[in-house]
Amino acid sequence: MGIDTVVGRDFAVDADVGVLHIDLTRIPDEAIAKAPGGKPIVNGKVLDISKRRFSTLQLERCSDWDGEVIVKTNENYFGINEARARKTTKADENRAKMAKISWRSARRLPEKTYPVLASVALVPGWVWDDPSYIVERFMPERDGDLYVLRGWMFFGSRSYGWKLFATDPMVKAGSMVRHEFTFEVPDEIRAERVRSGFDFGKFDYVVHNDRAYLFDTNRTPTFVGESRTPRLENLAKGIEEFLSCL
């Protein structure tokens, strides 16, 4: 598009727009570059994307829910980026190894895995006591024998959505059998974007009985594949809205 970009910790002197692109769940104020002259910062209001801020499926120890539950990290992407920023001790390494055998005994989740349990009663007590974890109702969307995960990528007023179909309830890449694109996004999902202040990002959600449930929000989404597609080229034009307000 002929727009020059600069990557750095500071707001470039002659830049017109800044894009907050720090891959952490919570961004401290001191990490945000100061914008000269009130120039816009894309996602400048989205400083905390922890699951408790948007989850409508969250359960408590005493919740009256008789279905399956899923245990997640409150931090985004399994808490991996935050773990990298912390000092790792030998005890941490040993617990990580133990978690591959028994996450209950290790008192931590196995790497890149969210356990699904048959009931609230089976959730270990230490999970409830640790604020770094969150327990939710497990409500995968189904299409016949397949599991469905919906996504919505947006930048300004430009956006597109999709549905992924997989044989695994976690809808992982290895279990995906097909996908389709859509431009229909439920009102609940659009409303959450407005409430949370997102300018650019990706939301994952499912639909049950015509109601949408948000699973994940991401302010630093990535894309694997051909970048010169009509969908992505249209999405990229979202930057023009932030340039036009100068």
C-alpha cells in the first residue's frame, strides 16, 4: 500500500499512527510508547485481555452446572509468553515434566493443553485457589460428528470471519478437516469488541441456540499462508481510517 512502517519501542518521530503490538496478556503503562501531539494508537485502550474480563462461561467452586468443564489459564495463549518473561527455576522445570504425566500431581496444566473434566466436582482444589486459572463450562459447537470453532478478524471497519471444522473438540490444526469463510458476525461478539476497545484483532467464539459465546480475544493475531488474498488486502485497508482522522 506504500505505507512506511517502523518497528520499535518508541513512537517514531515522524509517524502518523502507532500500533500497540506487544504479545502479553496485560501490558504495563510504562511499556506503551507516548504518542506525540495526540496521534492515534491502534489498540491503545486494550491493555488487558485476560479471560476473566470477557468470559460468560466462567464457573465458581459452588456453581450449579452438571455438564463438562474446561480448565484454562487466565492469561492468553496458555500463559506461555508470561512464563518466558519470568525466571524459570529447577522446580518449575521438574513440575513441567511431571505435568506431562499427571497435571493434578504437578499442580499445573500440561503444556499447550486445557484439560476437560466431566464435572465441577472433579476440578482440583488448587485450581480454584489459584487466580492464574479459570474454570469454564465446556460448550463446544457441533456440526454432525465434527466440532466447530468460529473466528472473526477485524481492523477498523474492515473484517471477515470463518468457521473451522475438526474431529477434535479443541479444533486444532492437525484435526481440522475443512473451513469456510463468512461475513456474518453475531451482535454479542460485535458488542464485546466495542466494550473492550479493540481496533484490530481476532475473536474466537461458538454459537449455541442462536447465542454466541466468546472463547478468546487476541490483539496480536498472526496469519499463516498466502498474504496477498482479497480478504487480507481488504483488511489491511483498515489502517486508512486511522490515518484519515489526523
